[in-house]
Amino acid sequence: MCNYNAYICIYQVDFNLILINFKCSIIYKQLKTHKMGHWEDRIYEIHEELNKHGLNKKFEAQLKKMNDQDKHRYRDTRERWIYAHDKVMKNFKDNNKKVV
């Protein structure tokens, strides 16, 4: 009887370890295949487009200008970035149309 109980305890411990290892491997696979969310993608696209056109300084100046304006006070970071990006790109496209 004693050996039987010891066998059951060892089996239960082994089963729990296998279960823990299985759960850890699932979590690892989920972390490994994590995709960026919608807003992270948008921020990245804004960053890449500004770098492509060399508009980083104008973008930062627009963000700094927006900090002093009351209508932008309660916007979160992503809304400010989208607004500043749209404004800078609009000015950039308008200036390029006049030159051509």
C-alpha cells in the first residue's frame, strides 16, 4: 500500500510538471508570434513616412506648438501624433505642388 501511494504521488508530480511545461510552451509560442496592435502600426507608419520625407523636425515643431493650444489639451498621444502628421504632410504636399 505504501509503494502504491508513493507511485501515485510521483505520477501526480510528473503530470503537474508536464502540464506546467505544456502551458509554458503555449505561452512562449503566443509571445513569439505576438503581432503589433492597430495603434502601434499607425505610430510606426507615421514614423517611417516622416523619416522617408525628412520631416521629423517639422513634426516635432508641430507637436511642440500643439502643447500650447487649448484645443489639443485633452487629446492623447496617438491623436496628437495623427493630427500633427496629417498637418505636416498636408503642408509638405501643398509646398511640393507649388514647386512643380
